[in-house]
Amino acid sequence: MRTALVIGTGLIGTSAALALAGRGVHVHLRDHDPDAARTAAARGAGTDLAPEGPVDLVIVSVPPAHVAATLAAAIRDGLGRGYIDVASVKGGPRRELEALGADLSGYLGTHPMAGRERSGPMAATADLFEGRPWVLTPTRDTDTEVLNLALELVALCRAVPVVMDADDHDRAVALVSHTPHLLSSMVAARLQDADETAVRLCGQGIRDVTRIAASDPRLWVEILSANPGPVAEILAAVAADLDETVRALRALEAADDDKREEGAAGLEDVLRRGNAGRSRVPGKHGAAPAAYETVTVLIGDQPGELARIFADAGRAGVNIEDVRIEHATGQQAGLIQLMVEPGAVASLTATLRDQGWSLRQ
């Protein structure tokens, strides 16, 4: 691939453009907002000048509601040898393209499974897709050349290609992306009018659950509007679990021992099913989940502390598999949780204590 045209210079489009430009592809940028295209160009994502002729690949990165019309116009105008979109839903745009009478042989629907809570070209990064799945949804009509161009794009962005049927993809992202976002927002909404005393007690658990609720509501209305059926089906199942959980909690308030036992059993059921589901989430590098031990260390909120603790872990010959930081309320300190292989705990704790770190059980 020598040339590309990115239509839509938001987070995803500009990130793809940055990755391609950084690897020698001549990238042209277009957006309905010329300032956005100029901003992306100023960041090194390419040029906002129109290409002189057809490019190798046209990448459409616009909201789902506008994907089909944008693609149809690009195909009609002959802007490229191949065309892809990066929308988070796949079945709907393809059916809309078919209804518009577009030639679909040169088109392939794709979806990079990456993002951030921020949006726009200023939030884009060239490494956004590195190591992340990038779904491709070819059909029997898809030209081999277009599939190869899409695979080259994924390789240049250092992502991992995953081939799926379009409708299977939409059901999958409803489960692992769209529904979790709604549930995160619903939990976060409870905080809007909560007493300040309660809000000040927020810890890492509520931060984890509500992190994605910080995303742009307008963008998510567009995403959810493009995949409402599968999301509604999953939410209906969640609602049934919620109803059962509420009944279990009410039963725990009863004076009758049998009812309390029934309530406890209902709660244990949903918690155990949660354990079973969580155990299926892929672990490091997409491998099967691994059981790590946690070493918790009190750390000051000043420059160099993280570097120092990682250096000390390196001296112990221990690889940090994962890390979390919980900031203390009203103090310039926090707790850093270092996840390591069980066999590395003794060596790490001994080294950290020798280096003066305060460990927590």
C-alpha cells in the first residue's frame, strides 16, 4: 500500500492515518469539518489536500449512521482501489450499501477493537491499535485484492486480524462492548445526585466500573442506534438477573430463616456465574487467564516513584504482569498493586522491603 484516503479524522481515523504515515504510506485526509482534517494533518497524519487520482485504500471513519452514504459516494466517485469502514457495527452498513445499489466487490467492513474515552484528532495516537483485535468481515463477493489491502492495513497498524461474519460480530460487540458501556453509565448515573459524603468514599472498584462512562454520549447514541436489537436482548437478560437479585436481597430482610437462606442462595448463584464468566475473559496477550498474586505497596505521589519501584522489581528479577494504582483520598499517596506470578512473590516482597518500601497485606 502506497497511498490511502482517510475520510473522517476523529480518534480512529486519525490514529490509523498516523500509523500509516509513520510507516511510509502517503495519506490524504478528509472531514466534513475542514479544521479537524487540518488538525490531523498538523499532527503528522498526512495531508488535507485531495489526492490527484484513485488511492490504494479508502478508509471511512465516520459515525455508523453515515457510513453507507459516505461509502456509496466514494465508490461512485472511484476514489480508490479498495474501500473499508471502521464502524463498530457491520451488518447494518452493508445492508444499507446493498439497498443503495453500490458495487460491494471492492468493499470490506472492518472494526478495530480499540478506543479511548477521549475523541477527536487530538486524542489520536499511532499506537492505538497495537496488539488489539481488528475484525474483518469479508463475504464471497469481496475481492481478494481488497482483503489483502485490509490485511496490510492491519499489519501496518500492528493489530491482530480476526475474521468474522458481520452479524456474528454485531452480536459479539453488543455483549462485550455496547452493553457494558450502558451498564457503566447506569452505575455512574447513580453518583450524579449522591450525597458528597458517599462520593468521597469512591475507591478503585467504582473507578473501574465507571471508567468508560466518561465517553462522548452523542457518539454512543449513534453507536447504540446502529445495533439496538442485540443490545436490547442482552439487557433483557441482565434485567432478569437484576430482578432475581433484588428478590434475593429482599428475602435477606425477611424474619423467616428459609426465606433468608433462599435469598443467600440466589445471591451466591449470580456471584458464582459472574466468577465463571470473568474467568473466560482472555488474559495477557490474549492467552488463557492466569492466576496472579498481588503485592500491594504504599507509594508517594511524587515524580520518580513508579520508576523506582519498577526498577526495584527488576533487581529482584521479577516481571510485573499487571499493575493498578488506587489513590488515597486527601493524601499525597496511594496504593500500587503489582500482579506477579505466584512463585515471584517472596523474592519481590523481600527486595522491596530491603529497599525501604512499605508493603500492605
